[in-house]
Amino acid sequence: LSENETLISTNGGLSIIINGELTNEAPICKTYPDSDSRLLYRSEDGSIWTFSDTKVHRYKDNIWKTYDLEDSISFRFDIYDIFPHGETAWALFNDNTLTNTKYYNSDIVDLRTKLALLDANGIAKTFKSKDEFPYRQGTIKFTSIGDTVFLKNTAGVYVYLDTGWAITERFNVSATLTPSYDSKFIKDSNGNIW
């Protein structure tokens, strides 16, 4: 996208503002392979990521690639957030067999969160239980330093170590201090995470 273009996600797909004019006739919009776009992200490599209820989409080199989580998940679910990280993305999804909360009703915090790791080949791994990843009721936030991915929830800060998640003391979160459920990671211009 150029400086005078702004991409917009909608529950009807993608639109773009070009020189102050709203349109969905631009190639990036016309080739979008879904009818819903919930949020937009730009990863460090310049890719554009978005998602709908069961699919994650990545736009790179003028081509959309779709990751259909229904290929690996056999129960009712919907995606409610993603964290792009280089050539991969983490998709947070809600187990709809355990709750009625949906993305478009997100003011009700009753999610039963699961997690999927997407890579160039598709869905590399899913995390569906508390034993597989540090799920806690409430907000989950991600950030990264280089190749290292961190996850924060109300119990602490965790690091992904290729085989699974482990709590980390890198942020000096002690047993008596836990992160607020709604606090975010913040990266400053020097690459520090707060």
C-alpha cells in the first residue's frame, strides 16, 4: 500500500481508501478470498494478515494465502485474534462447544481459548488444553523479540521454546505480582518491551 491508501477490514470483506475515496475495486480487495475481515495486521516483512471466523489470510507479493483452521479442528470454533510473527502467525480461537461467546459479541469475556501456530505449510501445531499452553480466563497478549515469542496472561509471562510454553522471569514478574488482565505489551523505538 502507498502513503495515500488505507486498507479497511469489514464484515463484508476488504475496502480501501485511495486519495480520500472508499472503494472495494482495488486488486487487494477484489482478490480477497473471504466475505469477512475482522482485524488487519502488518507483519515486519510487510505482509498483511487478517482473519474471518475460521480462516486466517496472508497477503504477500500480491497474492492471498489462506489457512483454514477447519482442516485441523473438528469442533465448533471461531477465531478472535491473531499475532503475526515473520513467516508465521499465532491464531487464538474460541471453543464454541464450551461457550456461546462469539467474536462479534466480544464484550462478554467468557472465552474458552485454544491456539494454533501457522507456518508456510499450513497449521503446524494446535494447542487445545491448559497442559499444552498457558490458557487463563481473560485477555491474552503476544509480543516478540527477534525470533522469540512471548505470551502474557493474568498468571504471568511465558516464552515459546519450539516444543511448548514455559514461564519466564525475563520481565521480573514475581509470584506476588501478576499482570493486569487488560495490560498490553508495549515496544519502544529501541526494541525494548514494557
